[in-house]
Amino acid sequence: MSAVKRLATEYRQLMAQPVPFGRIESTDNPLYWKAYLNGPEGSPYEGGVFEIDLLFSAEYPIRVPNIRFKTQIFHANIQNSGYICTTLLSEWRPTDTVVTILHALFMLLATPNRDSAYNGRGLTDQQYNSEARSWTQQYAKK
């Protein structure tokens, strides 16, 4: 199955059964999607909406998509450029789907891995959460 056909199937499934914590949009390019994730309740990202680019290669699902947060975010596992560090990307399997990605990103927002941090090293939990809340208010409020 080609990448475009696989993505069309996944898109139809997402439209029929959307994830409860965000939404997905296709673009004119079938290999480029936009996702919007709501910040998890009880997290410093609560109340924010985070735009994410998903760029698929012609080898999808064999190759993991290129994923980047467009919305600026202060997060231990997300670089200032928006690229993420998560085991999902390093342990990608062709059976994984866009829904798998969305769930993993939502869980990453809910539970950052502070032991493997790009941002927030040396901050207390209170300082980290305060900074993350501040960035959410500044950049992710729509």
C-alpha cells in the first residue's frame, strides 16, 4: 500500500473516530498534515492548543514521519526548534499510525521526562511548571 493510500485510510478513520484531545487537518499535500493538541488537564499546558506539523515520506509507514511543534512550548523533551525527543520516534514500527503519534504526543505533554531534558534542567518542579504555564499562556492560547 502506498503512503498516500495508507494516509487516506488513516485520515478517514480519524474523521470517523476523532481523538478526544485534539484534531487533525489535511492540506493540499497528502503527505503533510497539521495536528492540534489540547494541553492535558492538570498539566502546565492545560488550556493551550498546540499546533504540530506532520510530514510523511513516500516510505510511510516504514519510515517515521517528521514531527515538529509549530507552537512555541517550554517542555523538557521538545527542542526550541519544535523537534521532539521521544522513544516513539526511535522505536517506530510500521504498524504505528497517526493515532499512535497523537496519543504519544499527548502523553508527552502530560508527563515530560525531566531526566532526558532539553529544557528545564536544574529547575525545581514548581519553577518548571511555572515556566511551562507562562509559555502556554503566551504562545498556545487561542
